[in-house]
Amino acid sequence: MTPVAPRSIVGDMPVYRAGRTGADVARERGIRGAVKLASNESPHNPLPSVRAALEVAIGDINRYPDVKAARLAAAVADQVGVATTTGVAVGAGSTGLLLQLAEAYLGPSDDVVTPSPSFEGYAFAARLRGASLVRVPLAGSQADVAAMVGAITERTKVVVIAEPNNPTGTLVGGEALQRLVEETASRCLLVIDEAYVEFARGADQLDAVACARRHPHVVVLRTFSKAHGLAGLRVGYAIGDPAVIAAIDRVGAPFAVNTLAQTAACVSLGAGAELWDRVDAIVERRTRLERALRERGWSVPDPRANFVWLPAGSASRSLASSLEQHGVITRPVPDHGVRVTIGGPTASDRFLNAFASCVDQLELTTAWQLPVADDARFVLDVLDELELIDRVDGFAVDDAARARARAAVADLVAGELHGARRDVATGALRRVAADAGGRLSKVVAPRAIAARLPPQSPHVVPTNSGQ
């Protein structure tokens, strides 16, 4: 036995579970050629421009890297619109920066509030400093902002939220996130983890960087591991108030971001269309997979990252194991769901074929936490109608009505297909359908949302829901 014991907290540290690999499956199951859809990695090789820059930079790896990553920090500041590099910290991935933030701000008397389930790194960072993690259950598949606000006490030092959330892939949206910004002001730090922001798309996002410029308690974390495809190089950045960034920088290990990582990130940041073409391709594959699942009768949350969440509940572990037996490696979150990364061009077909085989073997219908079968297809029809309304030129729905309709869809997708909440949801949709019907009939033959909705209960006033 060693004569020196580690800190007592070390024995209680959560162990990070990396995604399983093809080598794991080959060794344990004897299955060769499994496709890995477990770790939300990019399926693409490095960009040609990045590869070319790395071939040059490798000649200098006998030298220490720039300790401050000044060139990369300046490039980030320029791209995101931060006035000076004093508002940007560069680190070994957004997880490395999260650990630095924990080192700078957390101690044994502090709490960290976060949704659950969410990224496992939050628990690791809190426990490393002896802080307590306050886990706030999701509302369906989304962070419950109201409950998170309610969990803040005088012990709370940091609130952290992933937008989109990992592992469910959902956004809370601009209005809810703005509330969280306001409720945490002067009380604690708010960390907005935007690891998947490039895939999010849509008008319902909050400009988190603009929030960080206006609010000194807001810190935004981003990474080059996902959209930029540099997971193996470990590089990311934080945006925030110069005083917060200075504290994060002060506790960072010298030379934490190596020369190759700095070089690749600088080039990728300026790659423009070369990068965004790849991101667009992943979003397109995600949309196809989401739709294919709903057409087959399996509702999924609205995916806004580079993965799709299967809300398999108590069947999650057995579903992931069965998929693996069919050569598809996914990431289960026991008793919650299974996360499926969007892979290369053929990966979704491999997954869908494997999933179809698993459905025959497992009792998924009772465990699935969202609508299934005809109810799932009903939700898909509603989404199609609203998308059609959005796309018709010259047609404008009142903003408040559109917001109610979107909230209604959130209720439907969340599985509230019965009782009073369904009446509220369908009532909001009916109003939009009635408003749209005359205009749309002159352009297309609408399928009419209202025709497929049950009769509305009397005295129901549509309201925003889910927050």
C-alpha cells in the first residue's frame, strides 16, 4: 500500500464512460465491422485545408506551443464579435475549460445546478472540487428552466446548461434561456455549453455570445470536437467577461493546447463553405433519420445536434445491447434513452435496419416515452402542416398564434396526447389551421390540420406550455 493516500474525494469521483468502439465489440462479441454511432464524432476526415496545415505544422512539434494560443484566441474573437481577446480563453476542449472554471470557482461548500440527464462532465467537474451537483430532472426531453431556477439557493455558485442538451438533443429556446440568464444575474455564474451549436439551426435560439457580452455572469463554452471534426486534438474556447476569463486562464496548465490543435482550429475556423457543407450534410441526414423513425411509428424529440435521441426508457440498456449485436454501437443512458450519432452516408440505413430487427425482439412500445404507432404519425402530420405553412410565400401567421402553435407541437411531441393538455394543444393548432386554410388553398391542396384533430373542449384558452 502506498504511504500517501489521495484526497478522500478521489474515491467518490464519477468515472467517465467513453463510448464503446468497434474494437470493443469485436473483442467481446466477435462482431467485425460494427459502425460506431456512440460518441457524436464527425464521420468526416479532416478538411483538406486542415490536413495541409497540419503537415506543415508537424515540423515544429519539437518546440513548445504558444502558451496563450494568442493567434487562435484572436481568430475566435474576430469571428464571434468579441471586442478583444481578453474575453476569450482557449483550452483543451470545452471539457478542459469546464474543469478550469471549476478549479477557479468551486469549493466544498458550493452547489452546481444542471439538468439531468445531461453531459457527464458536469458531475466530474463539480466533484473534483468537492462541490455538490444538484440534478434537476428534464421536463420530457427538455431542460426544465423553471425547476432549475427553483433549485438555486445561496449555495449555488454555477448553473450549467447544454444548449442543445446532450444526450436528448433538444433546445430550451430563446425565451426560456433568457429567463435563466435573468434569474441567475447577481446570484451565480451561468455556463451555456454550446458544443453542438453549429447543428442547432432555427430562429428559436438565443444568441448566447451576445448574452455573454451583455451579462458578466454568463460564460459560453464551445468546442472544435464536433462540427469541426477535431475531437482527437482536444481544443475549445470560452467566451465571457474578461474577469471571468482571466480566472479561467490563471488555473490552466501551461501549454495545454498543443501546436497541432492550435493550427488545425485556426484553419477550420476560417474554412467557411468547406466546413459548412459538411455540417449541412449531417443536418440533412439527421432530418431523414428523424422522419424515418416517425414514419415507422416511433416519435423522437426534435433533434438539434448531430444525433437523435431514442426515448426508450426502461428498455434503453437492452435496446443498445441488441443494436450492438446487430453491429451498431450507440450510447445508452439507462432508464432514459439511447443516443444515436449521425454518421456517414450509409450509417443511418444500417441503424434503421438494426432497429427494425430489435423492435421484433424487444417490448419497446410500452417503454417508449413518446407517442408510438398512429399517434407518432399524427405528430408527424402536424409537423408537416406547420412546415408547409411556414414555407408558403406571402403567408404570415400572427406571431403570437405561431408561438402557441409551436408550443402545441412541443406538447404533442412530449406525448401529451390525451386530456386537457391535448385540448390546449389542438386548439392552438386549429386556430393556425383556420387562419391558414383560405390562403393555402390558393397555392396547394392542404391536408387541413383541423380535419385530423379531435373536437375541442369548450372554454379552453391556448397558452404557451412546457416551461
